[in-house]
Amino acid sequence: MRSFAVGGRHYSRPMTKWEYATVPLLVHATKQILDTWGEDGWELVQVVPGPNNPEQLVAYLKRPKP
């Protein structure tokens, strides 16, 4: 539980648990790929160059666990 105070009163709420995905991005279909994952509730966190080929991009995505 995460607690916080408002006006001197303390409240608690459950901490969000996340699941993550890494997705290779194709340059000619980046928007389509991200839109498809976004429709399934995934949020883009970051895009970075691939580990073996800097020209290949990899997207890191997250969404709350059900």
C-alpha cells in the first residue's frame, strides 16, 4: 500500500503493479505497431536502439497488471 497525506489526514491506496513488453519496431510500420499495442492498453515508455544493431529500434511498453 502507498500512503499519502491530505490536510493532515493519512490515506492508503494499493500500489499499481505493472507488466512490461519489449517490441522491435520496423521503420516503415512504427506508427501502426505502436497504435496496435496502444489499443491493447500498452503505454510507450521509451524507444532505444537495438543491442545488436543501432539502426533497429526497440520500444519498451508498460500497462497495469489485470
